[in-house]
Amino acid sequence: MPLNDQDIRALTYLAGRCRPTGAPRWDDAGIAAAIAKVRHLHLADVALSVIRAADDAKAQTPGVIANTSAPNWQERGTRPVAHEPFDPTTACDVCSLPAHRHTNNSGHEFVSVADATRTRTVRPKTRLPRTKETQP
Ligand SMILES: [Zn+2]
């Protein structure tokens, strides 16, 4: 279940409350922005990740919440992945994943199909000489 605005507000509040004493404070706007970047993911996974990240005294900024390859995301629930139909307006030209599922671990920069199509240059093949032209 993706997050709605109320979920984000609730988790923002909890993250602020969970910051350890002496750790750098996180501002609510930054926390909410980081959570919004992963709002398409499952609420339980995001909630656990937010709490784990907020409890990490070494985390300087709430940016780790949006980084799904960070340690706070290592434990995640196992649930079937919902089928997402291929959408050329949001898909990556390299791996076909939608933009929101692209992570730092994808191994390449996200390139939208639309951008790739626009910049792709298809040179026409050189014409082969006809038999009549090759004979003297
Ligand atoms: Zn890709």
C-alpha cells in the first residue's frame, strides 16, 4: 500500500521524535521530502525504514530515508510485487524499469525511452552498387 499525505505527516512526526539525543536534528520539511520520494513503496517497509534511519545517530540528514540501498532498508517484508504494465512514458530505455523503481544499484543512469528515442540517430545504410554499375 503506497503512502498518502497523512502517512507522510505521521512518519515525519515520528522520525523527528525518534532522533537520538545529541544527534543532528532533522527538519520536518527535509524528512517529508525524503519520505515522499519513496511513497510508492509499501507503507510498512517505509515506516520501518524511517524509524531505523531516524534512530541512527550518525545519519546527518533524512536523505538516507530515500536511499533504498542504505542499511535502514535492508530488512524488508516479503510480499508479491504488483504487476506494473510497461509504460513507455516512464520506462528506462536500458532496463525497462519504471523511473520510480530505478535505484543506485541499477548499474546505470536512468534514460527515459522518450529521451533515448529523441537522441537516437539512425543512419541510413550506404546503398550497394547495382550489378550494372559494377561491370565496365
Ligand atoms: Zn535502467
